[in-house]
Amino acid sequence: MGIFWLKISEIKTQIRSNRASQQPKKMESRGQETEFRIPKIGIYTGKGASHSWLWFVEIFERLGFYNLCFLTEFDLVSDSLEKVDVLAVSGGDTFAIAEALGPQGARQLKTFITRGGLYLGSCAGAYLPLNSSKEHLNHFNFVPAKITNLTKTLPEAHGMREKFCTCYGCSFIFHAVREAVEVTTSGLPPFGESATFTAPLYGGPPMTVTNPASVMATYTAFTDKTLFLVDRKLAENTLLGNAAVIREKMGHGHLHLYGPHFEHPHFSKANLFLADAMMWDMPHQTAQTANPEDGMNILSGSEKQRFIRDFKRELSNSRIVAAGLEMLPLKWTIGSKVYETGKIRVFLEALWQRIRSFEKERLILVRADQNDLLVQTALHVTKSIRQIKKGWDQKADTLKTATLLFNLLNKTSALFLEIYFRSKLFHTDSAEVGARCIVPLLRRPGQFGKIEYEGSYGQIKKMVA
Amino acid sequence: MGIQIDALKCIACMACELACGYHRDDAFALLSSCIVPYRGREKKNYVGVILKEEDSLVAARPEGVEINRIGEEQDPEKEADASAKPMLLRESCDLCDDVDEGPLCITFCPTGAISMA
Amino acid sequence: MEYLASDKIAIVDLNTGDITEDELDEDLVLDKIGGAGITKHLYDQHAADNPIVLGTGLLTGTLVPGSSLGIMTAKSPSTGKVSHVPLNLDAGIELKYSGFDYIVIKGSADKPVYLWIHDGILDINDAGDLWGKDTWAATDHIRDEMGDDLIQVLSIGQAGEKASDLAQIGINYWQSADRSGFGKLCGEKNLKLIAIRGMGLLEISEPEAFVEDCAELIAAIRSNNTTQKQGIAAVSTALGEEDLGDWLAPLTHRHMACFNTPVATNTFIFTDEDPALLEETTVTEPGFLLTDIFPLVALKKAGLSAKDAGLVLKACAKYGIDGAAVAELSAKSGLTSPEEIEKTFPDLKGPVESAGKSVFSPWAAVGQGINADWERQQAVAYILGLHPIWYQMATELTEEKLLDLAGLGTEMEFTRETLDEVIGDILA
């Protein structure tokens, strides 16, 4: 209990002196000594993003990569990318993302990559920078790869009609399969050996490239979990042998484009591959980041408890309604994406599972009135979910409320996670975290050696090739 | 081979839900269970059992069993439309393949409302 | 307390609106085990503030057959004795998973309030909109406002609001086992209702051994044909009470069990719909769930039809008045029509025959009546969290077995001596 009587300034001094005493690790990598550090990763949560960005959060947290920030389209259009090493864009509505970023966002993104930044695009995020003449997408055109699931004549759908295709101007993008598919890594530098594992596909692109060295992984087979949305032969022709993951250099930086969701938390081998690739290609120049506590209000004691209780109250209220909605056959098409009621719980559970550890932090760091804003946003989430339940009971249309709700869920989640990771970073000994992810840079190029990650949720353990 | 449910024998005791939840979480909890007695119509006393299988959603109603393929749209007026992927976050039934005695829901159902087909 | 618990006790002061939380000390559990053992202890600690203590048994919410019980402990305003009311149906399990092990409610609010207990959060909310509503309307209102049909609601009706000695705290739309006038106590505290919903998780110390034992128990129970008796009429007969079978059969729709209780001790009758209907009825209130044997027996003996008995008990549940007391007193007055009986509610007064004879609710004194053996059985049920009627039928659930299970679940050792001591404290 005595810790609560330490002055905040004393705690800050203590943490700073810990950091100062830790020299950056010097490791052998690519035959040279290089400094090693935790990447600053920006995760896109703005317009067009669905829920799968939460998967990036999950795997980065397991790896101990707590230096995360959550960026909307407004952040990308401004200068926020100057402060990150990596930008991760996961699934959602590619057209909505492209429209939201616009030409200014595309320019910022190009500058970020050419200066040395790493772009990780998964599913919708993979489509975004591919060459295209279509409106909004035509501001990007960073990667000269083609997709193999583009057609003028829509094939026959064998299931999930609402998720089977997306309009693409006068053509269609169709999705041949969903769920787990088998991929094989290419074994080309920088990754020495080939490996085969599974990853889930939910509408991401199969690609062809002119330069075979760009291919990091190929679709090689289907699994017994694969759900066919078209004739099997067509699915084989569309996917097998084509690129699942490509790596493209642009200026000093790189783009990694993933068709399947290598960031899905249930696919640990795919997670490790993504993390490895990221650590290899992330910029080695430090993106200048401030200490997490700079400019922040620090909440402690009863103020901290009140904030967490108020937030937890609304999260619980929302979660209770969401658990009931989960059983209902409600779904909404928002933009070009279909949202089910279960997706509401995806957001809420991602926050709920972190509440307990959040409660245990000694101090919480918030910017300005972020704590009040978080509680208010969570309250709006509760109101919206309850409105949907009422709408269902009264057989009323709930699309407008659902659109608002998913927007609010993105906002609430990003805001909570920003506070959560900032506070976590503040409390974490950077040397300890650094030690956990040190191993991939010990490998020499062309050699996969033994890799160990110890994440805080313990699900990423070992990968031995 | 799969789970069969006779909703007329069900007394809505939720033993199956708790047993399945234990199978998922190694603790007593209800959120992860793939078999759920439906209790939402308390004043009308309308009770059924919902089971999430790999490809389908089984709704065992008193008037009969309905099986819908997950991901395929049924009658938009009907409830439990599997194209909406109800129970999205729950795993599908694995028949407790790692339990020697077989499905725990069958073990703990007191009335024999659940059995193996 | 690491296992089979949420490790949280809440102390609610309705005078000030303050809520404090404590951990559930393992030493307390070793000493008092759980359920009524601990609710009684907490009552004694806060007795000066006339508390209501909510709790659950040590084994409530587990796979032990019949582990459905919640407990409400308070001083009965009608008898003056510290009494324990069992909370069955799904109320006990919801309380167990609500994030709190025990809740002490002290003092009185100066205007109507309700408690909303959810996932380790306890809110005191304004009940201005609810005061004056019957229990059905109050339950509907809360479920509608909170957006969930599975919220368990312990509420008082007009009987409790008007401080009737016969006021009962009900469970959702149904009669509870409250024969102690806790409805009046809640009314005096301006506490309209307690709404509970929880999605918690209980860790088990030795999960495989615990669940294996539970599986053996349920297998033994099934092989002994105990589960052949389903429904309130069958239970009544099995325990040596009046045969209600033929009387209820024409209206019987379905038998409903309390949580994880192998024998359904409740029966839903349709008074305004064809009971043979399998599809969901379009009638909003087609009937009533019968949860209490004694008023049924009394009303049957008074010559009422099963339908009229159902209508009387439904009216009792809505008004929040003890149906057993109503049945007993109406029989004495010779009233037989539901409408006439309902008119007596506002002015109905005791004495009622079984009042104050035990600290445990006579709702479960089916067949054998209240005696020392019955009281010990009830004590064990209330401490460990077992359905008090089911426990009388389940010869497989020996005290030794239950103490073993308590140990497997919690990594603690509970002896017969401790159990005897706790029972002694409760009955003192």
C-alpha cells in the first residue's frame, strides 16, 4: 500500500533512470551490428476498418510490442505516420478506406514507406496499395501485382451469397473460399527455409507478380475447414499456386501484403511469420517517440478506481445485451461489408479480457480528458446496443443504429487500447520486453533457427523450422 | 454420428450448457458453450435447445428439430437464420473428442433429452 | 479466495449510497464454509444496520447435481427471527456468476431504489418509475431497459410497498420460497428490486477429479430412477405430500427445473392456452409457473379447480404476496373464487401456521414437516448451495461426498466437525 504514497514525480524519475541504464542491445544481424528496439506500430482503426485490427493488437501484445498507437483516417492524412515504424491495415472495406484516406492520405502513406517505413496490409489492407484504375484506389498504385479473383462475369455462388463478391466498377471481385487455407513460404531471402502452415482467408486477394522474388508465400492447398463459395475447380484455379503474401520494396521502405489474415490469433505459425518479416523489414532508424508519460495526466488511487469502474460498468452493460443479441439472426450490410451480431461481442470481449490487468496497473496515463471521453463513448455504445435489442423486439429497422454502433465500437476500442498500452508501456521495463523479441535478429540471413517468443498470453510459444 | 436433442424431454436445467462450458474453459462458465437451452420466452414457457455444429445450427424446438447450414440464408421471416452466423464467437461442437466418456452434455443431462445419433 | 468464488463481498449502505468491497477471506470460508454459514456471519457483523445479506452456497453454480441455491438472510419483520430464504430457479446461479460472493445491504434509502448487480459492478439506481408496479411489470421494465431477457429480478409488489407482513420477494414472475416477509423488509428499505446478471467464471482447484465425481453422482442418480419423477405433482407425491397429479394434468404444459437440478420441482400450467400446444403461443400470458407445493395443496383442498388455483397464485405473484399464506387464510374464510381472493390481498393478515417454526423456509418442508432431521438437511443444503427440496430426494448426495467435493473444488479441507459447528451457529 506504501507505493501509493510515492510522488508521481518520483515514480517517473525511477522509470527514466531504469531506461537510461539500459543501453540499446547490439545484435548481429545481416552480418552487421545493429541496434535493436521495440517497433512503434500504428494500427488503422478509422473509416472502413472492420474488427480484424483487434487481431493485430492481440498478437503484438503477446509479443510484448506494447508501443502501439491507433490511427484514424484523420491521423493518416496529417503527419502521424512520421511517428511510427510500421503501419498495419487489416480487414474491412477497401473502397471505404481508400475514400477516407483520399489523395492526401495516399501521399502521406507513400512518403512514410519511401522514407523507410513498413506497411503491413492484410485482406482489405492488402488490396489497398495494389495498382488500380478505380476511383479512390487510383490514388495509391504502389504495387504492380494483379489479383486473380477479378472477373467480369460472376461465377455461381455455392454459399454465403452476401460475402461471396464485391462490386469493382464494372467487374466483380469474388471470394472463392473462406476459412483456413494452406500456405507455403517461399524460402527466399531473407527467410531461409520453406514452411507450410495454415491461415484464414476472409476475402483477401490471391495475387500474381512479375518478380518471383516478391513472393513470400503461396497458396498451396485447401484444408478440411475450407468453405467453398464457388465450384472447387474454379477455387483451385483462382488460388493454388498464386501468391498469398508478397513483399515489395518502395524507396527505403517495404510493403508486406497478406491475402489471408496472418494476424489471426488462432494461427500461431502465421503470426510468427508475420512478426519475423516485420522485424526484418522495419526501419532501423529510430522513429522518435516521446516517453509515454510526457504530456499525460496520471490517474492513481481513487480517481483511477472511479474511472475504471465507470468504464467497466458500461462495458458490462453492453456485453450483457451483446450476449443476448448473439443468438439472434440479425445482420447488416454497411458499405460493402456484412456485419453480424457476434461481431459486437468481438470488440467487447477484446476490451473485457484486458480489464483485469488494467485494474491492476498502479497508474493510468490519459491525455487531456480521455478518461471522461472513454466513459461517455462506452455509454453511447450501451445505448446503441440496447436500441438494437428494442428494435429487434419491435420488428423495426436497425441498420442506422448498427452503423452508428460499429463506428462507436471502433472508437471506444481504439481509445481504451491507446490508454491501456500507454499505461502498460509506462509500467514495463523496456529491457525485459526487448529481451523477449530479441531472437529473430540473431539469425543470419538464410537461416531459420530456433525462435522463441514469450507473449503475455502465452499462446505464441515456439516455432522451429 | 452427432448429437440428437429431444426438446420435449428438456427441463431447461442448463446442465448441458454448464458441462459444455466446462469442456471449453476448464472452469465453470457459460459463455463458451456450444449448446444452449433457449430461455428468453419465460412468460410463455417456450423452451428449446440450440446447438452449434461445424456446418450447421441445430434448433431443437418443442414442435420439431430444425437444422440450418451456417452461412446460408433461410426464410428471412424465420428466427435462427444461420446466414447471420449466430453464436459467432463460440466453437462448434467437437463431440468432446478428447473425453473418454464422450459428450459431457449427454453425461450430465438428467432426463436423456440429449443422446448420440 | 481463488476457487469456486469471485473473491468479492460488497457492503451497500442504502442510507448514504456508499458501496465498499472486501475480498472473501479464505479463513472465513474455512471457518464458515459458505452459503448460510457466511450470510449469517455477515448478518451478525452488521446486525445493527438491519441488513439483508445475499449469498450463494460453496458449490452453487457447479456441476454438482442440484447446485442451484442462492440465499437471502435477514431478520424477518413478521417473526423477529433471523431467517434464511432460498433463491432457486436461475436466481442463485446468476448471483454466483455476478462477480460477487456475498452482498450486505444495510440501512434504508430515502426514496425508491433498485440494485443492479452485474459482472462485479453494483449500482444503486433510482426506482421512481418502478414503484407501484406489480412484479411482472417491474421485471418486464428492467429487462426491457437493460436489453436482456435473462436478467434475474428479485422484486416486491404492492404488498411489499405497503408493508404487508405477508409480502414476499419474488423471482422474476414467480413465487419464491419467501415465507419470512422479506418483501416487507425490502419495502421498508425502499428497495424495489434487485436485478442480477453475470457472465463470470469459477476456477476449480482439481477440475478433472471434481467433474468426474459429479459425473458419477449424476449417473447414480439416473440409475436409481430419481429422475423419473418430474414436475411439482410428482415431487409432492414422492415426498409423501398430497397427490396433485390428476388435478394438474389437464393444464400441465411443461415441467421446469431450477438450475442443474435433475428433478424439475416446478410445473408450468396453461390457464389461457391449450397446454398441448408445442409451438410458441401468441398469448402473452398463457399461464403460470407453479413453484410452491403448499398453496396448491391448500387450494385444492379448498375445492378450487387447478385453473382457479393457478389464477390465484398468479395474482399473488404479481401483487408480491405469499401464496401459501393467501391459500391458508382464504381457506379459513371459505373463499373460492380467484377474484374474491384477490380482493382480500391489501388487508390480509396472519397468523400463518408455519410462520417462525424454523429459520429455514417451510416451502421445503414437504412431506416430513419441520423437525431436527429436516433442519439439519436444510442447513447442509443452504451452506453448500443445494436445492432444498431436491436435496431431500437425493440420497446419493451424502454429507461426506459433499465435503469431499468442496475440498476438490477449493483446495481446502472441510471436516464434519466444522460442518456441525456451522450448522450449530445457524440454528442457534
